Amino acid sequence: MSDEITTIPFITSQETYSNLPFDTPLPLSRATTIIPGLANQETYSNLPFDTPLLPSRTPTIMPGLPSYDSAERMERGLTAPVIIPALEALAPKSRIYNTRQWLREPAAEFSGMMILIIFGAGVNCQVSLSNHKSVSASRQGDNTTIAMGWAAGLSLGVWISAGISGGHLNPAITLALATFRGFPWRKVPGTIIHHDTTCTFNEYSHPTVFHVTAYIFAQVLGGIAGAATVYMIYFNAINLVEGGHGARTLTTAGVFSTFAAHYVTDVSAFFSEFIATTILIVVILAVTDKRNTAPPLGLVPVVLFIVVVGLATAIGMNTGSAVNPARDLGPRIFMAMAGYGSEIWTFRNHYWLWCPIVAPILGAMVGTIFYDTLLYTEQDSYIVRYWEAPWSIGGKLPFKK
């Protein structure tokens, strides 16, 4: 081995072990490993710190991992080269790997929303359709059952997606976080961003690719898929309630999307959705606030279960508490494809737009402003950073005369 110190990209501690035999295991306290095949044993002292090294079969001493000689590696089954995380990012990735990484977050939002609709619309169908004597002799559930079903769907959907995408499952939440909490706007409506992924680590390189992220699109698509799944499950029961094969009216449309009760005015319906979404996002912001009484992240879905049950049983009678544009729009789009006709869009002068979509978005915005203005202290909020900035004191810069 060379007597000179070898500079490895992204490794800060460089030591020389020139007096040791090649396969001598170094003390674990030094956390040093001899790893073959990653870089050559030459001196790069004159190169920039982060210059990628060329691949070589010459062994390289890497700090940070325990070392094993050849016999120990065979016993432990360590036949593959050891990859150090700092250098792993430089290695070229396959197209399949890159595509999978790009799709993880939208796929998580899609899966979580699909689970939410399967449980929510499913319990709606079970309770509502079983109330018809041609379907069941007795009603299979009540309003409490519906509340529990929607709460279970949201909790399970968040458990599936939270560790990957954050578990928004709601365009109103996504828009509020993008507006006030620094969530990347490129992930909100779905944008195509050009990336140059040419890798200089070795001779392998990839041509330019396109990175597609679409939270809201994935959420709506998950709503469509969830509604389609429930529709196939309860297809025969829907036919019985509608009175014929293929007949589709507002009689059964309410099991998929929300429609205000006949006695509720449009203003009252709007206000109900606005307040319900405001409460929902304030609770979400509180349970994810590290300086508040935040539970462990794995228990956040349990809190969401509680808040959904509370909202559905307390203020859900007027409108059904959509509180989620994708939860209403996705199934509504599917109903249009399933033959429900224009009634689902023209109901109460386009009720579908103002109450299940606009009201939740505005409610999420107002709830975030309320929490970040009065309760939140972390710097990831634009509102907190603005109020703590020097120029916000007295409306002018304090160092100006």
C-alpha cells in the first residue's frame, strides 16, 4: 500500500495505515474498513475535495465501517462489495430504479386515497343501500358506523403513505402546506421538470430524463380508483335500489360524493365545509408540532381517527363533511363515467365546486394562518419567519434612521 494519504470524496477523516498488512482488521473503535474496488491508492491532494475518483480494483481504506479479512467476509456472506453511503450517491442508477423513486410519493398518495375511499364509500354503500328492503331485511349500520368507516379509511391511508409522501391525502392540506410551510410547489399540481442525470463517477451515464410529481393528480386518481372498486363491489345492490340495470340517479349518487341536505342553504353548506376543514388542519398542525403535545409519528393516524369521528358525528349531517376536494371530486368523476349523467354536476348550481372544493381549500388556508400566527414557532413557516424578521417591528427596518 502507498505511504501517502488517500483523499476520498465526502470522507472527512483521512488516516494512513501504511504499516499494517493488507488484510489486518483494524480496531472497531477506529471504525475503519478496508474496502476493495472503490478507488485507487493514489494521492489526490492537489484535486478539489469532492473530485470523484476513478473505479479501481486497488483496495482502499475507508473510515466509518468495521473491517473483515477475506475469511471473515466469506463466513459472514459478505461476497458483494461494501458500498459506503457517501459514495453510493455517486454510483449510476438504472432507469427502473430512478422511475420507481420518482413515482413513490405520488403512488403513496394514490394508495392512501384509494384506501380512504374504499372504506368511506364502502361504508356509505353498506349503510345506505341496506336501508332498501330489496337489498336487506334490516339496515346494516347507522351514522356512527359511517363515521367509524371514514375514520378507519383515513387512518389506514395515512399509515400507508405518511412515511413516503407525508400522507396528505387531501389537496386542501397540500395547498396549505405549500403556501405557508415550504412544501415544494412542483409537487402540488404535477409538473414535469427537466433533470440532467449524467453521472461523472465512471463511464456509465444516463441521458436526460423527466421527473414527474403530482400530489393532487395522484389524490384525485386515487379517489377515482377507490370509487370504481366500491362500485364493482356494490354494483348489484345499486341496481336494485335504482330499480333497473344501468339506471343511475341522485338516489345512489350520495354514497360516492357529497350533496347538501334539502333544508340546508348554500351558505350554510359552504360554512359547514369551511369550519370542518379548519378544525381538521388545526389538529393536524398541532399533532405534528414538535413544540406542542405531538404524539409519536406512528400514532398520528390514531389522532386523525378521533378527529374524523368527531367531525362526522358533530357537524356532518348538513353536507356529509367532505373536507377534502379529492374525496369528493374523484368519486364524482367516476360517477360521470359510470353513467350518472349531468345531475351530479348541475346540482344546486354547481354545488360540487363551491362546497366540497373551494370551501375546504379556504378552510385549510385560514386554519394554517391561525395556527402559524398564534401558536406555531418553528422556522419552516413563512408566517413565523415574517413576524420574527427585524423589518416586521414597527413596519420598518430598525437600523434605518
